[in-house]
Amino acid sequence: MKRKIELLKTCRVIGVIDAADEQQALRLAQLYESGGVMALLVRLSKHAPVSLLSALGERYSSSMVIGAGNVTDADTAFEAVEAGARFIETPSFDTAIFKTCGNLSVPAIPEAFSPGEVRRALALGAEIVELYPAVSLGADYFELMKNDHPAAAFMAAGGVTEENAARFAGAGADLIRADFSRWAADEALFVRKVKAILSAAQSV
């Protein structure tokens, strides 16, 4: 588990795959890879099934760390790991999700907002906590949480761009969650933005 967490942290930026079909997911993955991103988070929903993880894994499992996001129950967590997910992001504090991930030696990354939620996430065994929405919480909040919980890792999510990523990274964000799906129609712009946010995250 520790090795998986350290590997994920070295990626610095996690690119979000928000896609409804395999073709779209593979295209976004290719764009993120072109920009240098080494980790992907597939946002699961009724329109984005677990099978997307398998499709991405066949192409990118040897070169990228692929995880599942928006996981709300233990069954989905299990299915996602079976399909190749190497980490699980969840908006839930469901203990069953953490137990399942622990049994499978896969990191569970819960979403938190308040200091109380951060403490709750850490008490459940999380070693990486996603602070959301980062743009509302502000970089100073990351510094505060890092000072209070120096052994924990934090991921900045929500409103983080190439313009402010360095500020969050410098304040204690070990990882940046980046979603550039809205720019997918302009591939050159997409890749430029990915390269810029990765450079910003690595600059501190």
C-alpha cells in the first residue's frame, strides 16, 4: 500500500477522465499522456461504467496509474479494482469502502472539506485526503491542514488551474486533480494546459 501511495504522489497531477464511452475515454487519456500526466482518475457514473477502466488499462496500465472516482459503495469499489483501478476516490465516508480497499491493498482517497472531515478521513485509515473545493478553501487552508497532519498527503481538487496550481502545491498539496475535459475539442490547447499545470505542480 505504501509503495502505491508513494508512486501516486510522484505523479503530482491526476487527470480526470469524464467520458461516456471507451472512445472518448481513450482520447482523453492520450491527450493527458501527451501533456506528461502519469495518473488518471475515471469518474464513474451511470453514464460512465466500470468497463472504461478495463479499456484504459489495456492501453495504459504499464505507463499510467489509473484510478476510479466518484465511488459511493463497496461493491463498486471492488468492481473497479477488479477492472484495474489502482486507487479509489470517494465522496463517502462509508467504512465498507475503506475496508474493501484495505483488503485489496488499494488506497482509498476520501473527499473532505472541514477539519472535522479531514480528521474523520484519517481515522478511517486514509493516507491521502482530497480537499474540495480547493479554490474555495484557499491555499492557506492546505498549509494549515499540512501543519496539523504532517504525515498525511493532500490532493487539491476543484478550481485548480495552471494559474494557481503552484500556489496549492507550495502550500502543501501533494497532488493536483485536474479536469480539462471542456477543452478536449482543441487538442493543442488541452495539451498546453496539461503541460502548464504539471510544470506548476512540479515547480515547488
